[in-house]
Amino acid sequence: MEDKAIVDLYWQRSDQAIPETDRKYGRYCHAIAYNIMTNYEDAEECVNDTWFRAWNLMPDKRPTILSTFLGTISRNLALDRYRRRSRQKRGGGETDLALDELADCIPSRSGVEQQIEEKELAQAINAFLSTLPATDRKIFVARYWFVAPVKEIADKLNCSQGKVKMTLYRLRGRLHSTLQEEGLV
């Protein structure tokens, strides 16, 4: 079923919206949540919460790209759940590692200015990504959006883990320089 038809089902409040969404995007959203949570049951719960959140958001929003809309919801729910779980038990994992890798590049501020700065930061990162060759962009997005392990990225791109690590290291450096030039760090 096409995305527009699925969105129309949500707007009509049809019970078919959820099964159709799950059929088309269930594995996609599960992969995003699983990469963050590293637990099948938690990832399943995030996916179910994604459908619930999409159901509640659709009357107010009509997403132009349904996969991005759903993926963002899944990612945010998984990160929230991960943070709650991490508060209870400290431990290592891909999410901690990926977030730590970006910590030097991305400023952390709070307050009223935060939303404006986050929007500027998102625009700067998107502009940075648009300048990258396709492979570098895939590596960056797989690691820092989908929180994929380095080994998984290397396997998908048929290259060594060392190449992926070096590419990520260089891209973080370039991103940091770009953000410094724009006065965002």
C-alpha cells in the first residue's frame, strides 16, 4: 500500500491503519529501536508505541515522508526508553558509544535558546551531510542516526571495520570544524 493511502487511513481513523503501517514499516522501525535498545522485547514495545504515537499525531500532522516520520518516532521512543533504563543500570553499549563519539562535535546547552540552536544545528548537519560522498553519508547516518554497530556497517558496505572507524573519525573531525566555522560549537 502506498504511503498516501496509509496516511489517509489514519486520517479516516480506520482500524486498518495500524496493520498496514506494521506490514510496510514494522521491520524498519524495529531495526531502529533494536539498534538502540539491543533487546528484542524492548524494541517491539517501542514499535507498538510508535504506532500509538502515530495514531495520536496524525490528525494534527500529515507527514510528507511516512518512513521518516515513523522512524523518528521510533528512534525518539527508543532513546527515551534507553535513557530511563540506563539511569537504573549503568552499562556499555552501542548507544552510549555512538553518543559519546559525537559528544565532542555537538554542543549541549539548555534554556530558551535551545530550540533555535537545535534547529540551526540540524540545518548545519544536513548541509554537511549533503557535501559528503554517498558512502561516507551512509556510514555517518547508519552510525549516528540508526546507531548501527561498526561491524554491521562494514558488513553492509563490504569494507573493513577499520575503514568504517577511520571514516567516522575523519567525518567527526570535519563536522566539528564545520560547526566551529559556523559558530555552533
